[in-house]
Amino acid sequence: MALVASTAFLAWPAPAAAQPSAQVVTQALDLAAGAAAALAPRDARVQALAGTLDPRLKLAPCAHVQPYLPAGSPAWGRTRIGLRCTQGTTAWNVYLPVSVQVLAPAVVSSVALPAGSRLDPVQLGTAEIDWAAAPAPPFTDAQALAGRVLARPVAAGQALRPTDLQPRQWFELGDTVRISARGDGFAITSEGRALTPGREGTSARVRTDNGRIVVGRPVGERHVELQL
């Protein structure tokens, strides 16, 4: 895993003594890159670039500034790193804008394709792209996309992500479906009849053989998985 922390494009307002040092910024970028690397695919190149603090800020001098990842902040893409003064005459806390890139191979479209196109692996290739450019990770297996239908147009060289595809319909209303449930040390499988269509990404209602109605997640051809 390659980690790169860059201080490019920094523009700290004067006076310099009242602003976090270059060392603190580097520590913040290392923290951001490390958090992204924990989620990145193997052999990815992770780059963290710092933005600028609000020039209106007037920070009191601080002997020790602690960088931290704020709760709820994403680990990659456009995010922020908190900077907290822990040794100073006045306690302060600010957020440094950071952009994290995660560069790794993924499936891309070799040609421009309109919405509604049914994908063929010959239309697809592989290229290094920024996984962190969108919330959903890109696909890495072109064969797994065979027959999938585009929900939106894609440009040549664009990475394909789940949001670019139409949801699959795994079963119709009235179909007999397999119901599975897993828990701590056990697994249950039964059958039922679909009371709603089974579309990928949505819940489906199924009536079991004993008349009970359950709600599960369509996960495959005539297959519903219950969340326990």
C-alpha cells in the first residue's frame, strides 16, 4: 500500500506563528491517508492533499496541536481532519479540509454507452482510477457485469459503480422463493411465496409455508435472505 501525504496548495494566513505548523499538517495528512488505506484495495496508492483553513480564523499560539479524524467524517474523498489545541493559553478546535485519493485498478467502459445499454465484457477494460471519487466502490470484475443494464450513460474511460446499473429483479410476484436466515451458530432454509417483486436493493415480503409473512432482502435468483 503506497501512502502519499502532500502539502501542496496550502495557503496559511499570516501570522504564521498563530497557525498550525507544516509538521502538524503533515501529521494530519498521514492520519487521513492511514484511515483511507485501511479501507483501500490491496496495492492501492493513497494520496492525501490538504486544503486551506478559513483565512478569517485567528488562532492563538499553541505548543501542541493534535490531529484527529472527526466522528462521522468519511475516511476518503473530500473529508476533513480535526486540529485540536491541547497545550495553549486558549483552547481551540478547527477542521482542515482534506482530499484523499485511492488509486487502484477497476473496470471502466472502453466506449461511450447510453443509458439502457446491456453490458458486454468486450465493451469493458481495466484502468487505474480514483476509488474515492464516489461513495460506492467501482467494480473489479468485468465478467460479473455481463448482461447488466446501465441506468445512466457512461463516458469512455469511466469507472463503473453500482449506482450506474439498473437494479436486478430476482423474482416476480407469486414466485416460489428460497428463504434463508443465519445466526450465531445456526442456519435456516425454507420456502415461501413472494408477495412482492424481488428487486435488488429493496425489501421483499414473502409468505412462508406456515402462513407467516416475513420481510427479507432479495440476494439472488428466487432467493430471499432474512436479517436476524
